[in-house]
Amino acid sequence: MTPVSARLGPQNLVSLPLGDIKPSGWLMRAMKTQDSLMGKHEGFYQYLSHADTEWVGWSENVYTIEGAGSLWFRDMVTIAGMLELPTLSSQTEQFLDYYLDTQGSDGWLGPEANNIGRRSVSGRFPFLIGAMRVAEAQPARASKIVAALHKFVALMNKMLHQGEPWEEDEYAYASDLLVILQWLYDMHPDGNESVLTETMSMITAISDPYTRWADVSEQVDLGDDKLSPDLAEAFQGMKLAKSLVTLGARTRMSGDQSDHDSIHSAWKDAIRNAGQPLGLLMRDPRLLGSSPGWTHSTVEAMRTSQYLYTLTRDPAYAENVDRVFYGAGQFTHWGQIDDIRLCRDHYLPDGPYYELFKQFSDPSCGAILYPEGKFDFAFGAFLAPPDKTSLLHVHPGPFTVNTTLAGDNRVAVTVDTTYPFSLEVPLTTTIVSQQAFVYYVRIPGGSIGATIAVNGSDFTPCHPTEDGLHAIQIQPGTTNFVLKLPLNIVTETSPSGNVAVSQGPVLFTFDEFQQSNHDGRGRGSQFAIDPSTLAYSTPARSLWSFRVPALPVHRTIVVAARALPSSVNDSEAAVPQIPDPATPLGTGSVINVTLTPYADSVFPRHVMLDFPTFSVAESGASNT
């Protein structure tokens, strides 16, 4: 059992209250697109709001696990708070009040176990996270929420003492409960410190983090159903991500430096074992976007990196959040349900996906089941130390912030940028503050030679500290500064020995389905590249973005390449094989191929994520 120190260790950084941060510019347009994709969310809500014995009503499972309503609530709370959607805000408030008002006398939250024969503890955890965010954003609701959470914790403590067995999901998702326990201990202990700390210790004793989910090749057993190996890997990656959060939470409990040191070692092992450049914790992302399991695994990889950054300020975690968001995060597949009972009486065809959906079904009859991903990225874009004496801009991007720092210092921040979709990306920031404070902005690792001009001064070099943060002293009144973040083409050697190509957090891949690569090659084309020849396409090409239509103009990259031998042909599944570094590179001509952002992949399972290398000069081949 992990011992709990007399006081929990400090939390390095904390989130701002929900609603203080809002996306703007292209990022807001992208999220508004996702909002329109949610279809008739008020119709889907009917599955939830009339529940009597299940999270979902009408005795129907529109979600295949008992945590449907809990997951819906967590993500919809964040979406409603950021996008200020009155209908959705009203629904989440009703949902919260209903489940607080109907809490069992023993502390249980949500439906009883009518369909699986036992109480599913893990199905409650996302609800707890959402309730915590509401309590932080709406102090008037905090006392009722906190009282209910303490009552639920007392029940968990009793169940653990009685040795009630946990299911597989509960072992992994214990991290969410640990986060809630530590939040209660820090912010609302209410005299329950001993119960909170004892429950933390018991959870870590049974959850066996990291090693339990380290082998993503094992098949996952959920009840009586065996998942396919592909989907099993997605669920294992998701559970591995959650287990890493448990490792992180444990460091605050023990005060043991070895626990702190183990976090980064475990995380690096997990990334290395995954062996791909997307920042995910699963080995084969070719089916990304094909199921909710892949969505959850992608989002949990991002959330885990966000949480570990708040604990350590290690910029490697923040870099990974960016990498996931600007790559695999664009393929999070929410899942759609179509039902005649969801149809509006009339539907205004003003959504950007109306034309796409109407050929399959009336889009007014659809609702999105899994609305997660991009909103958590924005929620973690700005952080503060627990004493709120400073403000950190962690993820460069377009945002507005209205928050209150220490000493009742009201601060407004506006950031305008197209990061990371330009070569030399300026962030134009305006800060209005009542009092002086220190503002930090994280300089991405790929921005070599970043410069800054404050209040119209000349540009001077940035001097980030070891944690990648550049400090700006903000005075009362208005401060303006322009930050230039050069983003060069960089290569990184993957665990397989191949090379991945990126510009900042944007991964560039070979996608034979992009128009720039329509030159007669068949499916499954694979190439080795000469990294010394990487250059931006001239003239610059703009792409039609299938996945994220609100993004700015993308750049493309051209590189000298040589085709690899491949057994894949047009009659097969067209899934590129992982190149074997020992395979001869062939004797064909050297040609130029175009690399495009992974987020723009037409079919992500067909792209080459990384490449074996060769040298044009050493091969003696001519470039055709």
C-alpha cells in the first residue's frame, strides 16, 4: 500500500475555472464545426434526462457500457462552458441536479446495476470529473456538489474495506477517482482528511498502475465478449494512459522522489513501445477514427500528458499534447446514432456537413455519442500555480482568457495566431491587468530562435528556462507583445529506426490519396526518403482539409524518395506495411514525392507515418 504523507505534495499547476478560457480564431471555427456535428444534442439528451434505472432512458442502451450518461456529462459540461450554448448548459445543469438529488442513501451515484448484476464503479468516475469542473466554475453550486462527492467517497471507502472486487476498467480508471480525492483534500477537505487519505492508499494498493496495462498486445476481456486484436489494442492504450495518471497521482501521496522519477521513465517507455510518431500509447494507429475505442485512446493520451505536465512542468508532456492534438486528435470519431425520435420538426441546413450527411439520412435525426477531444485541449491551454500569482500560456494558439489571479487581480488575455500552420508564426497578445504579475509563455521545442517585441520595442531573443517558459513582466494597464515562433522542418528518429518529418507539432506523412500524389502509383505505395532534400513545396500549395475545414492554409513538403518493394496491391486492404530497415531499398529512380499534414489524410490508414532513409548522393541515382 502506498503510504500517504502527512500532507499531499504540492500540485505544480492548476486549471483555470471552466469558461475562463475560450478558443478564438480558426480554433473556435473548428470547434463550432464540431458543435454542428453534434446534431440534435437536445434530442440525444432525452435518452438521459428521463432515466429512472439507467444512465440512458427508455430502457435502451445507446451506449454499450453503463457509463454512458457519466461520459456524456463530463464532456458536455466542458463544451457548454466554452461555447456558451444555453440549451446544452441547461441540460447539463438538469443532469447534475437530478443525479445529486437522487443520490442513494449509502452515497451511490447514478443507476443501480440492473443489466450487469453488480455496481460498476468506473462508470461514475467521469461524472465526478464533470461535477468538479462545475464546482470550480460556479462557487454557488460547490457546497452541494462537494457534499455529494464526500458521501460517494465514504461509500468507496466502505466497499474497499469489504473487499468488493473491482472490474478491469476500475483498475485503470482509478486515476480519475484519485484526482477527485486529491482535489477534495486540497480544496474542500471538510474534516474528512483521514477518509480521503485512507481511500487513496487502498486504491493504489489494488490498482497496480502501468505494468498491468504495459503489454498492449494482450486481448482485452470485457464480460463475455472478446474484442478484436485491433480494438483490444485501442482499449489497452486507453487504460495504459489512465494508469500513468495513477502513477502521477501517487507521487503527491508518498512524497517519495523515486515515485516522481518513475513517472517520466514509465511514460517514455510507453511512447517508445508504441513505436509511432503520433504521441499515442498504442502501436498501430491505422484504424484511428474507426471506433469509439480509438477515440477514447487518443483523447486519454492527450489528457494524460496534460495531467503529467501539471504535476511536473516537464515540457515534454506539453509537446506531446500538441502532437496528439494536431495529428491524431483531428480523427477522433464521435460515433453517430440515427433515430426517428431524434428528428426535429424542421432542420436548417446551415452546418458545414449538411451536404455530406443528407445523402445518407436526415441529419436532424442524428446525434453524436462521443463528444470528446478538442475541448479538453483548450481547457488546458492556460494554467496557473496554486497561489494564482502568475499565468502560463502552455499551448500556443488563438484564445481569449478572462480570469482572476491572486489579490483579486482581474486579467483579460487575447491571443491571435495561426500557429502552427505558418513558417514563422507570430502570436499577437494583448493583456489587460489591474495589477502587476508575471506572464509565462511556453516556447515550443521546435521553435529555435524565437523572438519577442513588447509594447512596440525591437524584437529580442527569447530566453526560456529549462521548463521551456519565457517570462514577461506585466504591468497594470494594457501590455501588447508579438512573439515569433519559427517552425523549421525537423526529423526525428522513431524507435523502429525510421525518420518522422514534422513542422513543430504537425506531422507530415505520405498520403497517396492526396491530389498532390495522383501520378498513377497504386495503393500501398511506400518510400524511403533522403532527409537532406526536405523542402517546402514551391510555389506553396494549399490543401482542401477534409478533416478540419476551418484550419488556415497548410504547407506541403517535397522530398526525394525511392519506392520500396511492397507486396500490397490494389486488390488488397491497402494498409501500408511497416518498412523493414533491413529490406533493400530497390533500384528504381529517385523521384520527388509530396508530404502533407497527417491531419489532412483522406484515409489515415493508408499513410506512411515515418520513413526509412537513403542518400541520393551515396546511391549515385539521379533525381527525376
